[in-house]
Amino acid sequence: MIKVLHFTSSFGLSGGAEANLLRLVSHMDRDRFCNMIVTMTEGVNFDLVRERLSAEFGVAVDSLRMRRGVPNPLAVVRLSQIVSRFQPQIIETWMYHADLLGLLAGKWHGVPSIAWNLQCSSLDPAGFSWMSKLVRRLLVSLSPFPDVVMANSQAGLEFHRALGYKPRKWLYMPNSLDFDSFKPDDQAGDWLRSLLSLPSRTPLIGLVGRFHPVKDHETFIKAACILTRENPDLHFVLVGRDVEEGNSYINGLVRATAVADRFHLLGHRSDVNHITAGLDIACCSSLSEGSPNVVAEAMACGVACVSTDVGDSSLILQELGRVVPPGDPEAFAQACRETLAIPPSRRRELGVAARARAMESFSLSKVVTRYESLYEMLARADGSAAGPNLDKGRLKASRVSE
């Protein structure tokens, strides 16, 4: 039995990295692997997710109970105790702060193998604290110490290589996607418009993403305002943690459009798959991403997608969607305008092709198998990570499904 401790910066917030980790541990072979998740901070759904993982999959979840943005030296002691008790063969860390603490704890306790899992392809300085920047600088210097550094995007690998990361091994490890949940749904459109009390043929453009500067809701809302001047029927759906009526910043942007009744702020939802399937266009307006889940989810639902050119967006979408420069409302509006003008029959054809590409690139079974193979190699007695899935050289940026 191979013991893997997953150490992450946050858990229970339904973010992309967390959802990927949740799918991974839920589908791994329990006869061969024993997984444990430790989080630095707890999200609003932490207790619910912890109970489900324990009851259904036998995965223990623990927390260091840190406060976001507040250093706590006692958390290091707590992590050390957990590692000592669990005795993992492998520590895999998710996100920058976890990379640093996980490496220190793993080396201190002599954990045989340590892997870093990178989830971004760039950093917008305005969206990250001085502490995050300091941690990243430390990680550049410490990057030779993990056994492998993996990333969920080709852009992420290239970005961190340019930063100065010099790991022993590089590995591209794509996100997974639940294609049983994210799928075309002929009834989703009527359901969503009924939920919003809108006529059945109302065109809907949506953005799924938590409230954070990197998601750049401002560009999406400004582009929406441009579109409303020429299309009086368009409505816009925004979904994500803290994207709700009580958010003064978001509300200020919406009110500034003078058409606030066209915007629907739904906040955090557990039915994002149905909402996405009910849209005419799904959007990603981010300033930075690695492999944006919302793009892959839209493709899985057969929904047209407009995205900023961040991370692997253009590599994933190619001719099946529109990609525009980040932070450009005019270009974003134009891409939405062009997409709305595509005949319905052609849009359906593109949707079928998009789902097929997403299934090829982000198959859950394939991704889980890749992780299991990696863990088996890392758990060898000699600690060797050499093998067919670990490319010692430069990874090609032309293959998303590699």
C-alpha cells in the first residue's frame, strides 16, 4: 500500500485545483493507494467535503486551521505531527505556500519522495501579496529539491522554467474532468431561464469564477455593457464564490452599466454543470490561468466559449472557440458578437467537436492512471522517478493531451 499525503493551501472552496484533487483521490485504486489530504486553510464546504471523503472513499482530511494571509509558526508543528503519524512515502503539494511548507516538513521527516503540483501559468502582481511573492522567490531557489515538479498546463511549465525553476524532473499533468456531470443537456437552457425568470429564448452569456482580481470580472462586465447597446435581449449570468448581490465592488461595476437588470449574480452554486450547459456562450475573462477549468467544462457541455489568451486556453480551444487578449473589453465583446452570429447548426457541430477534444484531453480515467503510475515510480525503494511518463527534456507545448 502506497501512502500519499496531499498538502494543499486551501480545501473546501470548490476551486479548480481542489476539484481536481477531489476527483483524483475519489477514483484512485484503494487497494494500492492510501490517500490523505491536509489543508492549510478551510473553506466554507470543508466539513461537508471531509465527511464525504471519509465515509465514501476512506480518505482522511485534516487541517492546520490557519487563517488566510496570517503566518502561524504553530502550523509547522501541526504539519510535522501529521506527517510523523501518517508516515507517507510521498508528499504531493498543491499551490505555492503548500510547496514551501510541504518540502520543509517532508525533508525534516525523511519522506522518500516529494512532488510539487503547479496550478498557474503567470502571476498578476496586483493580485498577490508581498508574502506570496516572497514564497515564490524561495521556491525558485528550492526547486531542485523535490523529486518532480508537475504542472497542469504547458504554459505553466514554460512560465516556471522562465522564472528559474530547475527541478530534477518536469512533468505535464493535465486536469481531469467529470464528463458525466458536464455534458450537453437540451433541458438546461429552459431550466436556467426559468430560474432567472426570463423568456425561454433569451440569449445568455455567462462567466463562472470566484471573486478575485485575477478573474477580471471588470473586463467581462464592461464587454457585456458594450453588447447591451446593440442587443436589448442579452442577459448575463455570473457564478462564483462572493460574486453576489452583497459584493459592493461587483455591484458597482454592474450599476455603472446602467442596465443592471441584465445581470444575474448567483454567487456560489453546486449546480455549475447545469448552468454552464444552459448558456449560449461560456466565458473566461481571467488575467492568468494555468489550464482554465471553465473552458474545458464549457467544451464538455458543447457550449461555445470565449476566453482570454491565458495559460493553455488557445491550445485547448484552437479553432473551436474565440480567444482574445486579456484586459480588453472591446475585443471580448467582439468575440462574443461573432460567436452569437454563428448559425445554430454550425454551433452544434462545433459543440460536438469541442466535447470530443475535451474528452481526449481531460479524461478522468487517463489522468488518474497517470497519477497512479507516477506514485508507483516515486514509491520505489530507491526513490527513482525515471520512467516513460517523466520527460527529462523539454516538454512539447503542442500537445494538450500528452
